Amino acid sequence: MSGYNNVKLSSSLPQLQNLIKKDSSSYTEEFLQQYHHYQSVVRVFKLQPDKPSKELAELVMFLAHVSQCYPTHLSAFPQELKQLLLCHHSVLNPELRMTFCKALILLRNKGLINPTDLLELFFELLRCQDKLLRKTLYIHIVTDIKNINAKHKNNQVNTSLQNFMYTMLRDGNVTAAKMSLDVMIELYNRNIWNDAKTVNVITTACFSKVTKIQVAALKFFLGKDEDPKQDSDSESEDDGPSARDIIMRYATGKKNTKHKRKLEKAMKVLKKHKKKKKKELFSFSAIHLIHDPQDFAEKLLHQLERSKERFEVKIMLLDLISRLVGIHELFLFNFYPFVQRFLQPHQQEVTKILLYTAQATHHLVPPEIIQPVLRTIANNFITDRNSGEVMTVGINAIKEVSSRCPLAMTEELLQDLAEYKSHKDKNVMMAAKTLINIFRSTNPQMLNRKDRGKPTESSRDARVLEYGELDAKDYIPGAEVLEDEKSENEVEGEEGWEDVSLSEDEEDDGEWIDVHHSSDEEQKTGEENVKTLSLEEQKAKAASISISRLFTQDDFKKIRLAQMSKEVRFASSKVQKRKNIEITDDEANRGELLSLRDIEHLHKKPKSDKETRLATAAAGKTERNTFVRKKSRLNPFASTTNKEKRKKKNFMMMKYSQNIRMKGKRSFRDKQLALRDALLKKKKLLN
């Protein structure tokens, strides 16, 4: 009987596998029998490696599953499996090759293989013409590197893999190089390999001769960071109830204190759940981690000048170069004459090219380099022969360029553009007024006297900086609106707590006492105290406060509000009307890059032509067939009833029929009943 069981176990590998995992020592003999059988099958397989072998696949998966039970017997099994894949991966049957890879992944998950050797082998296998295999290997590589760096950064493994990937990016096989680049980008986006070495390895892919690899690297550097506001609520709503669901759940029932407390507790639990589910965001751009951005930008420009790629790829190269120049404040003087050739209204994607031109300007670029660009934009865009939208785009582009490099604007050009403030097109008029407002705060002397406006406190204190000059301060501007810590402590000591004894009359009167204490009043009194000080006294007070205390976020907010109020408060007027100024998110969180809306912004929506209006009207109309009752007939080819035939008959044929003649002779009650029956029938049909 025992011999029969042994034969049965030898033929059923899943059953033997299950028994070995429960008690490995009792089934050592059966395991060795299968292992010797595996060795003989492998020897036969090496003679013809291109033929499929289902028996070998089953044995490999069996040994991989029970490998942790017999570590001494299977010590050479992983290395033998890797050698088979390395030598014969190009001629192996796809199913057998996938089985070998799955067995190695299983052994790696059990910790029986060194991760460096296995991942290098998988990168070699990316050359195979098997899409499913490449996808499986890609998922495992990313997951394995993530697990390796889960608790702490494993620099030894990371360095060896990064060096190997650097060679893979220059591999002759395009598929393997592209997959290696995708792995590095995915690991950077997941905040695993977020160091400078990874970024600088990816920079080499921007000069690849293969368009796919080059575009993938360019998209990585041009990719935008995720907005934390968008991800705060959307992720956890799919997994659990939303805030609206909880509010609706507690909307019914008694409105007492206990009910309200339950609702507040449920909302706190939901908020805590959302915080747990929230993804870790990485808001630091990869462009900042490039070792030598000047050399990188020069090589990209040289490649762009000789490129024969499609126009979309050239636009991406322009975008990356402009970001590098603007963020790192590089000197790339050949870039501006190159872009100047494309500044024509009929040019494809001209608004993006204008955006990249403005993005590549900064205060360290010499004004004589930017002035030809401004003249080209003014001559090609801001003329009466162009439409209002084209003129608006041109003025917006000049506004963005001159706001980043104010010295490039000449007095003659500015006064010429300021005349468009009375243009008949509202978009052109508003764009010109926006340009005027910028120079009112930076350099009002360049404007005509009538365009300078009433001087504010900020424009009075403003000073035009020369080229290369820095306005370095040893204090925080605007800190004079805050109170010194010494004076605050003195005020608190003087006020203290007062003992209040209520009389009998006051005790009987149970009214509330209004206590006025708000940050707005503190800010108002602080600004009023600053007005009485001279300019030198304000600077001295700001310097003393900057040294004597540590600023909180509320203090910085007060300083910013006070600085913004200077821009709207006139310098000459004595009595001021209180203006509530709030800091919006757009003003507080404006990034270092421009958006396309800054160039294409139109204050008035343009009129649509006749074709657009007709298309909009047609889209709003519903088809009449939706309101017509569909005929429900079992057989659509069957004949109609006599009642249906009477409806289609000519009236003159039905004029003298009995039913028609009796209709006019009906009583009021009969008409009522007929109307009621008709309405009931209609209601029944609609439902």
C-alpha cells in the first residue's frame, strides 16, 4: 500500500508540494527522487533548448515552491536556473521562459537570491521580443527595488544598479534601453531613487538618437509636480464614505447635543482616514538636481540647431532649455536670436514659443540681448493690421519679458505701448493697462506723467536697480509693523488680570459683555503707529525687531499684508479709507514657471462665428424621437388594427360615421368621463 502511495505522490507534484510544506523531513526521499528526475530532464533539455517542455516547467515550479524546505540540497538550483536563462533566453519557448522567470521571482521573494545579480539578469532579458515578459519583469524590478529601500536606503545595491542602468541606456537594443529609462523614471516618481545621480543619468538620454528615448527623457524633465489640493479628497473617496455621505447619514434623527457630538466624531475619523491614505508628495523639481546645467543647456541648444526631428520634439527641447535658463539663471545668448526667427503670428504654436521666450529671461541677461526680441514682438504682433487677439498676445508676452528683465524695456517702446490703453478692443486695452501697472511699481519715470498714476508708498520707496546690482538688506522689510517682544511683555505685565466685583445690580443683569480683540485691529494699530515714523526710523525699527525675535507664520502673513497695503495706500493723503486686503492662493503660491494662460489671457471672450453658433444650437437641441411613444408590437410585420386604420383615414371619409356624429351630441358629463379616461390612459403609458 505504501508503494502505491509513493507512485501516486510521484505523479502528483501539487499534492507532494503541499505535504512537504507541512512536514518536510518525512518526504525527503520523494523530494530527492523528483530532484534527480529534474536533473536528468535538464540534461536532455540542453541538447534541444528551443523545444517546449511542459514536464520541465512543472518540475522547476515545484522545486521553487519547496526550496526553503531543503536549502542544502537546492543551494545550486537558483544559479543553475539563471545560467539556463542567460545562455538560452533568445531561443527558449516563451511559456517556458516565463516559467523560469516566475520561479526566479519566487526564489527572490523568499530571499534565496542576491537582488543585484537577479536584477541585472532581468535587465538583460528586456531584450527579448516578448511584450508580456517585459511587462512582468518591469513590474518586478520596480517592486523589488521599492522593497529593498522600504526601511532605509540601500546605497550599495542602488549604486551598482544605477551604474548598470547607465550602460543599459547606451545599449544597442532600443527596447531594453527604453525599458531601463522607464524604470528609472518610475522609481524617481515614486520617491525611491530621488537623488542627483539618477537625474544625471537620465540627462544622458536627452541626447539619444532614438526619438522614443529622447522624448521620454524630455517629458520627465518637463513633467509638472502634482497639486496636493487635487489629491486630498479624490483618493480616499473611492475606498470609503465621503463627507457628504456622513452628513446625510446624520441628517435624520433628534437634533440634540449627543447627535451633534457623534457627527463631529465621525468627521474626525474620516479626516484621519484621508490623512493615512494620502500619497507622499515630492514637490522638488528634477531640474534643480542637474550637476552642470550650463553645459547641459548648451548641448541641448546645439542639438536643437541641428535637429531634424518633428516640430513637437523641437518644441519640447525649446521648453526644457528655457526652463534651465530661467531657473538656474544661465547665460545662453545664442538662444534668443534662435527663438527670434519663430516669433511670427502665423507660426505654429507661437504662444508656446512666446512663453518659452519669457521663461528664458532673467535679471542677469544683458538688456541689449533682450531688446531685439522685444522689438521683434512689437513689430510682428502689435500692429493695427493684426486682430485684437494677436495684439493682446504680443502685449502679454512683452509684459512677462519686461517684468523679469525691466532694463530691457526702452522708454520709447513703453510709451508707444501705453497708448493702446484707449484702443477700441477691450482685450488690447486691458493688456496695455496691465503693462502700465507693472512699470508704475518698478520704474514709473519711464511712463508719461499722465500714466504714472497717484504715487503709493511702495512706489515712493522703490528704486531702479542697475544691471547686476543686488538690493541686499540686513533686516526683513516690513517688520516694523510688528511689536517688539519687550514692549509686548511690558503691556502684558501692566494689563494683567483684574479682580472684578459685581454689585447686586450687575449680578441681576445677565447680559453679555462685548470684548473686542482681533488680529485685524492689532494690524491696524501697528500700521497707524508706523505711519508716524520717518523712513529711517522704520528701517531702524525693522532691523531691531528682526534681530530680537523669531518670526512665526502669522508674523510673516502680517508683514505681507502690510507690504500689499502699501501698494494701494497713497503716499500724499492723510486720511485713508480702510481697505481689506487678503492674500489669495495665486499670489501666495505663484511658481517659478510661467503658465500658458499668462500669454493667452483674454479679458473678454471673443465673438463666435456663425458656424460655431449653429453647432452650439444644434448640440443643445434634443431629438424629437425621444418624445414620441414607440410602438411596441410583437411582430413588426403584422397588419394594423381597425382603430389604427381609422386614425389614418381621410376626414371626409369619416365625417358621416356614427362615432363622429355622436361626438358633438355628447353631454357635459360624458365629455368629463372621456377626458378623465384619456388622461388616465396617457399617464399609464408614460409610466
